[in-house]
Amino acid sequence: MAKFSDIVGQDMIKEHLQGAIASGNVSHAYIINGERSSGKEFIASVFAMTLQCERGETEPCGECHSCKQALSKNQPDIIRVTHEKPNSISVDDIRTQVNNDIVIKPYAGPKKIYIVNDAEKMTVAAQNALLKTLEEPPEYGVILLLTSNLEAMLPTIVSRCIVLNMKPVSDEKVKKFLMQELQIPDYKAQVCAAFARGNIGKAKMLASSEDFDKIKDEAVTLLKYIDDMEINEIAQAIKRMNEYKLEINDYLDILAIWYRDALLFKATKDVNHLIFKEEIQYIKKAASKSTYEGIENILKALDTAKRRLSANVNFDLTMELLLLTIKEN
């Protein structure tokens, strides 16, 4: 089922949209702005479904003809704008699917709703074409622009829309969601929540990803034994890291979470707030081996490694410098 009550976090957005429905003050244009996978499409779908629901309440009933059509993505007055080019939404896409279509009255529902996903991919020409519709929308028209980069939108578009910014969901809520909805065990849910940084979609993806489990196990194994590694063993470890080249940021984030745990344990001696509490004996070892400054140096080195890799510095060299810094500190 898809209801406002199923949206995790995002209370301000829920209140705003349900308030607009209740008072009859639904705007003609909204921008929902937030990270990729943060749940923008789900919110847009629930809002659209509620607006078209035959019962006219602030939650969709899920049972009327319109709701059933919406759930199977066949509601004729909820239009999802598609585009053939993967990286851009062209002026033709907007003209044919929005501008020329919105002048035709709704088939069945009270509204005609257009959902434009990845709206930041609209070319300037496409945005200018859309602007004409936003300036004089028909009474029944509602346009939902979903974007992960508000900066890419023309100021003239932004000024004609109500902007709703997604907020990071607390780790506690993400963890609870994973445990209740996906039956993920406590420890794994905690790691995924820490990693997702408030992005519920990313947390779900990580929780069901075998690759993520492999990367995590590989990274944790390295951290457990790095202090005793010789140079030739470090070279072997780097060779294995090459397998995760595409997900190297995830790999480095795991290392960072490990050392943040070590820092936290060093400062508080409290196990309860650690992400890797199952590895407490190794976290203790890392905390006692390094000074506060040493752990800070390692965290800085992890940031530096990320920056170097995004600037295309040699992978093996970057990793070697990182692992030697970890050993030295």
C-alpha cells in the first residue's frame, strides 16, 4: 500500500502536502528536492494518488477505481514524463508530454498530474518550454518536479514552484524501518543506517545488497589485521581492493566508520553507540593503539584518498599511501 503514513521521516513535507489537500490550496507546481533514492518518487506517487482518490480525503483509500489504477501505474490522469536520452530531458519531451497534453481536460480525476523525475536533466530549452505552462497552468494541472540538484533548475522555474526539501532521516528511524519492514538483523541494520546517512532508499539498497556485504567483510578483515601486515601483504590487500574499484567510496566509508567508532570508544569507553559493536575487541585494540591525533590523521587520510581518486590519481599509489598512514598512526 502507499500512504502518507508509510513515508519514513519527512514530517514537514507530509504536513505541508496533507494540509494543502485538506484546505483545497494545492499548488500548480512543486519541486521535491533531495538525494537520489531518498524517497521523492514515493512521496510524489502518494500525493498524486491522494489527489485523485474518489473519497477526497488526506490519505488515499487504496480501494477506489482511481487508487487501484494508481497503484498499478495505469491512472490516465497521473502522467510520468519519460525521456529517451539517459542524461537529458529534451524540449520535445516536455512539449509533447506536458505542454501539448495539459490543455486536454482530465479523463476521470479532478486533476491532471505530471511527475517529472530527474528534473535537473531538463535542458535549458526544456525548462523554458515548461515555464510557459507554469506561468498559465489550467485549473486542474499539477506539476511535480523531482530533483537531486536544485542548482540545475532555472531561478524562474524555482520561483514559480513550492520547493520541498527532503531532510535526512535519523539513523534510529532508518534502523527501525529496516528491522521491521525488511526483517534485517539489528547489527546489519545499524551498519546500513550509519552508511546511508539518512537516505532511506540507500539504506534499503545496502540492506539487500550482497556486494555491500562482501565489501564490508573485506574492509573489516583488512582493519582487523593491518597492524601486523608486512609490505608484501599490503600489496596483496591493494590487489584485492582493485575488485571494488567501482565501489571504492563505499569501501573507504566503512574504514571511516570503523575509525569513528575507535575515536568514540577511546573518548567514552561506551560500547552502546558503536556501529561495529560486534567487533568490540578489535575496536578496543584500534583505540588503545592510536592517539586521538593518530585517529584524526587516519580520518583525514581517508578524505584525502577520496579526493585523489575523484581527481584520477593512480589507484594503487593512493591506496598504498592510505594503508601506510593507517599503519603508522
